[in-house]
Amino acid sequence: MNPEEFYTRAMRAADAQGRLPLSRMTAWDVFPFEQAGLRVVPLAPPVLPEPARSGEDPAECPACTAGRAPAWSDEHWRLSALGPSGAPLILMLESRAHYDLPDLPDDRASELGLLVVRIARAIESLPHIARAHVSRWGDGGAHLHVFFFARPAGFAQLRGTCLAIWDDLLPAVPDSQRDADVAAVAEALARWHGSRARA
């Protein structure tokens, strides 16, 4: 289905203002908003070619030219904390070299798989964390970045795909707690992966 066909098909399900019906997820017990009063924004028609993402040109890529101070790194990867956040911990894993997921060489792809497992394992080893959610969207930046969201123990209402929304709604976790969690994850990763945590 080309972009115009996709749009036409979607508009058949929309109302006179171009608004699609509320999704099934709005009835989920993890959805953070009440259905009453919610409206879907109108679906805009396709724009082609799409606007360039940040960092399409490696010479102007913020991740390549500035980057964040990593909590853990090795010669190919760096792991940084994001914040402030309502979730107990949000980490971002980036490749050091300028790759996006589809053009990641096989040796780096193998490392990525192992790192994802080890980072999730380290996050879930924290006593107050129930799950580590892993996501990669890639629409905002051309440099490969994978997010890790820690879901706090005891809060099943925050489980699943809505955790990123809940993160925006909850008050920020104290920096001291976040920093302690980041240090614990970085130290575990350094032990398992044989690389270094930030001093």
C-alpha cells in the first residue's frame, strides 16, 4: 500500500473532521487517561519526501559531535542516563560509530543483542525494579539509540507500552536515587562485559 492508499484507507474509518476512533488501548487498565473527553488528533496526509532526521549527515550528528557523558562505555558502545524522569531509570545505549539499526554491521549487531540482554538483566537486578522495557523508534535521530525504561516494582498499572507516557506524568525521581541506580547498572555491565564504568 503506497502512502496515499494508506491515508485513504485510514480516512474511511475517520469522522467528518478526520479524527479516527479511540484505540483499543484506551480501554486497557494501564492506559493513563480516562476515555471521556479524549479525542484523536486528525491524521495529516502523507508528506513525501519525509523531512530529514537529526544527524542524517554524520558531520552534523549531535550524537557523533557532542554526545552525552556515558555512565558506561567500551570501544563500540556507550550507555547514558536520561533525566529527569518519572520512571525510576531511563537509559540510552548508542553506538559510538555513526550507524542506524538497518546498516549495523553483523559484529556490532551481535554485540547489541548481548548488551541489550545484559543491560536489562542489570536493571532488573535492582531491588525496587520489576521490569526493564526496551525500545527503539529511530524517527527523531539517525544515530542508533536504544532506550531502557525501568518499571518500578509494585506498580503493574505502569506496565507495558504506556510506561513512556507515565514517565512524563509522574514527578521526577530524585537525582541521588537515579544516580545510584545508574552506577549499579554501569558496574554490573562493566563486570559482565569487561568494559568500564564512569569513574
